[in-house]
Amino acid sequence: MSTINYKPANGNSGNDIMSFSSEPRNPIILILLVFVFIVTSLATLLYLHYHRNSNITTLAVPVAVPAIALGLNADAVDCIPIFLHESIVVGSTGKYEKEECTICLGLFEDGEKVKVLPVCLHVYHSGCVDKWLKNKSSCPLCRSSLDSISATSVADESAIVFV
């Protein structure tokens, strides 16, 4: 029996073809593999970032919240005196100073119904301040608390009420 020995033409033995070396044979392939690895990693991170929260289900646990009275009661709001507005003459020029309601930013007209808060003496349109005080218990401008106002104390303080 005869044995044929095959030797490559370039002089390398057959074992060298299958051997791995530390230097890359083709740098383009190495760059392409690194690029594919980076793109795959970034795509995975983006997927996890945007889909991580969508899979979480939260259970809404009802919590008993105590009822908090935010505004004044209707009796206290109704007992704040109503006045008819009159323009104020400023200095010797004889010009009238126009005041405005800081809730609606509208100017007061002569004869218009206004309310003066007894704690801070700020003036507002009657309808504007009534709506405000049903939701909040402080002056809209200076935030002075009106919680201490009761229906009897407000009625006693007002001497003149125009309706």
C-alpha cells in the first residue's frame, strides 16, 4: 500500500491552517465583529430600558383620606359685610384712583358690591371672594388666615352693611 503525502505548495503543513494565532488574519472582520457586538448590546439595553416598566403591574391600594375642610363654612362667608364701592380721590389733582380685585383682576366700579376681609382689610368683588373662601380659608392677596372668623364675630364687627 502506498501512502500519499500531501504538502501544500506554500510550504506550510496542514496543521497550520486550523491553528489559531494571536494576530488577526483580516482586520476588517475583527472590526465588523466588534461593531456587531456593540450594536447588539445597545439594542438590548434600549429594549430593556423601554420595556422594563411596561411589564410591571402595580396594585392600587385604596387609602382612606380624611375629609379636610379647606375653605370657610357658608355661614362665615355670608357674614362678611358687603359694601358699595366708592372711588377714592387722590391728592389735590381730583383724580380718582381705580382699584382692582386681585382675584379676577377687574376694576371696581362705583356702586359695585365688594367685601372687605376683616383681618387684613383687603377688598374684593363679593362674588369673587365668596367663591375663593369656599375653597380656601385665607386672604387671596396676603394669605392671612380667616379660620378664626366665626359668624357671630364678623356680624358684630360690621356696623354698616349695604345690600
